[in-house]
Amino acid sequence: MVEYNEKVYKKITNGGTAGIVLGVLCIIFGITLGTISIVFGGNMLAIRRHLVD
């Protein structure tokens, strides 16, 4: 019974660790994607000014 509890504890710990890692990766990916979108949008607005003139 003790070995079973230890296995469950290790699986729960690994699951929690994986959840935290995935959460951090999602935050980093979101910030990176947002920054790229802002920069790309600014470049498109700059190009638009030259096309409209």
C-alpha cells in the first residue's frame, strides 16, 4: 500500500510540474506573438502611408 501511495504522489507531482511548465511556455509564446504582431502592424502602417500618397 505504501508503494502505491508513493507512485500516485510521484505522478501527481509530475503532472503539477508539467502544468506549470506549459503555463510558463504559453505566457512566453503569447508575449512573443503579441510583440511580433505590434511590430508587423507598425511596419504595415508605415508602408501604407507611402502607398496612399
